[in-house]
Amino acid sequence: MFVTPGYAQETAPASGDAHGGTTPVAAETGAHTEAAGDAHGKAGFPPFEPTYFPSQLLWLAITFGLFYLFLKKVVLPRIGNILEVRRDRIAHDLDTAARLKEDADAAIAAYEQELADARAKSNRIAQDARDAAKAEADAERKVVETSLNARLVDAEARIATVRASAMKDVGAIAEETATAILQSLVGSADKSAVAAAVKDQRS
Amino acid sequence: MAADKVDPIHQFHINPLIEIPVGGYDLSFTNSSLFMVATVVVASAFLYLSTSSRGLIPSRMQSISEMSYEFIANMLRDSAGTAGMKFFPLVFSLFMFVLVANLLGMFPYFFTITSHIIVTFALAMLVIGTVIVYGFWKHGLGFLKLFVPHGIPGALVPLVVLIEVISFLSRPISLSVRLFANMLAGHITLKVFAGFVASLSTMGALGVAGSILPLAMAVALTGLEFLVAFLQAYVFAVLTCMYLNDAIHPGH
């Protein structure tokens, strides 16, 4: 059944050529068709020709069987092994990379911790220095203020003394002055009256 | 001579190289046997030599071997699960054998062993035989649940079982005929178009000019045939995986 279309396909163009072509070609294709026909009659369509079926089955069994065994015993374990080694290696490398990354992260964290510590320490030192300077300044100011106050008190006391002595003298001076004025105006002066008048005026 | 050149069937003829008649059978070493040996030698040598350096970083050739390994392994794992991996050597051998046989057939004057129905049928029966033997060995009569899908009404069971049985029995036929017919038809078509080029070229300048069309066709078909050579090996392997899945998980 498969033979017929194959031959139809083959012979149809050949006869078409024969009609269109020159005589020798026509003869040739004719001969060819005949030869093919002969071959067909003799052997049949090769794939359906059972003569060599046993031979093909035997040799297929031998070759495919050996091929199967060779692949199963040698090639496939080898390729499988190659792929496994590579997978292991990649997994191992990834593990190493992850571990190294962890190490790096830890180092970064430690560095940052140290940096923060140093910063805190420097802040503390600066604060201490500031505090100490402030305390010293305060103490000094207190000393200065105390001494100033003492001097102020001294000065006020002296002023008071001076003032008191000055005020004590004022009466005598006023009497003297009044007596002198009276003598030059009146010629005589009653000292006790002048003193009483001065005292009167001052109070 | 001209007949030989243009006869598209000639390439499928089997010629005995070493006659080995045993009993009533002809077990001769033929050109078909020769190309079976060639297929096995080429495939084995390629896989063996390309992986001999066991490079951690694969060379190009090693990459091809590894890619085919992982390609088939993933295909089998996807369709039959991890339980199917015990059939990996079988599926890989079938794929490589069919692929290399198809590709070797693309060389001019080379014999295409997969263009013979008996070869593809034997390979298909190997698959179906494995499915049946493993199915009964693993699940006993439970393997027959393959023919009774879950959740169908009782009245429909006989009909569905009949359909399932027919579909199961047609598997080796469809599996073998698909590969065989593709290779056969492809090579015949290629030969016919190439034959046009040859016969048109004998017809003078006009014929030579006219032969450009079938030549272009033959070139395009060659490309297509390389695709078909790979595709049919792939299809054969995929269907093998799916049938093996039935043997491993017969309960649908």
C-alpha cells in the first residue's frame, strides 16, 4: 500500500519529463521506469521485505544491547558523577561565600561598635574637661567675689570712719567760723551762744 | 546507472555484506547492521571521549553530552517522577540511538536504519514490553487499573475499558510507524527532489535553469530533515517516558 504512492510520485514526474523533453531523455526515463518496475517485482518495497527481518532484529539486539550496557555501566555514571561533583563544588563555593560574607558582616559590626565606643569616650572626655573647666572657673570667681566683697566692706568701714570724723569736726569748724564772722562783724562773740546756735542749726 | 540515481527506493535496499545463514534464517551482517554498529560506535565514542576529561568547567563537546543527559533526565523526571529514574539508561539509550541513527542517515549514501519498520517496531516493542513486564511485576494485577480510569460511571466502564485497551495496543504501532514513516517519507522526498535536479540538468540550459527550483527545495528539505531527525528522536523519548509513567503509576 505504501509502495503505490511512492511509485506514483516517482513515475509521474518522470513521464512528465518524457513528454516535455527530447527523445533520448524520454527513452532514458522510460528505461528507468522499467528498471524500477523490475526491481519492484523482484524485491518489493525494502522496508516491508521480510527477508532480512531476522538479521535486522539480531543485529539491532546485539548493537542496542551493547550500547545500553555501555551507557548504563560507563557513560551515564560518569556524566552523573561530573554533574554531581560540579553541583557539590558550586554548593560548597556558595557556602564559603556565605561564610565569608558573615565574617565580613561581623567585622563591619565590630568596627562600627568600636567607632561608637570611641565616639562615646571622646564625648565623655570632652564633657569631663568642660565640667572641670567650669568648676575651676566657678571656684575662681567665688574667690574673687569674696575678696572683692571683703574690700568693699573695708572701704565702706573706712568711709564711715572718715565720715564720722569729718562730721565730728564740722561742729567745731562751724563754731570757729561763726565766732570769726561775729568778731569781725560785731567785735565780740559769745562762744557758748555760738556753740548753742551751731548746735541748734545742725540738729 | 540513471535508474540508480533517481530511484528513491534504492537507498532503502538491504545488501548482505557477510552472509550468515543460520537454520532457515538469514542472519547476514548487512549494510543495515553496519550502520547499527556505526550508530552505536559514533554515539558511544562521542559520549565517552567528550566526557573523558571530566572537566569541572565543561568543554563544548562535554557540554553537549551533559546537556543531552540533563535533557533526558528532566524529561523523564517531569513525566514519570523520580521513581521513573530507574529507566533513565533505557530512555537515554533509545534517544541517543534513534538520534544518531537519524543523523547518520542524513549523510549522502548512508543507510538510515530507522527507515525500516522492523527496527522501529522492535524499539517500540522494547518500550511496551518494558512497560508491561515492569507494570505487572510492580503492581501485579493492579496494573490492569490502567485500563479503568477513576471516576467514570459504572455503565460506561466496559466501553472505556475497550477504548483504553485499543489505545494501549495501538501504542507500539503508532510509536514505530511515526518514526519509520517520518524517516522514510523524508528521505524519499529528498531523493525525489534531488532526482529532479539530476534529470532536469541533462536537458540543456533551460533544464539547468529550471533545476534551481528543486535544488532550493532539496536544500530546504535537508534543513527540515535535520529538524525531523532530532524531533522524532525527541518524540520517541517523550512517548517512552509517558508510557513508562503508566507502568509506574497505573492508577492515572
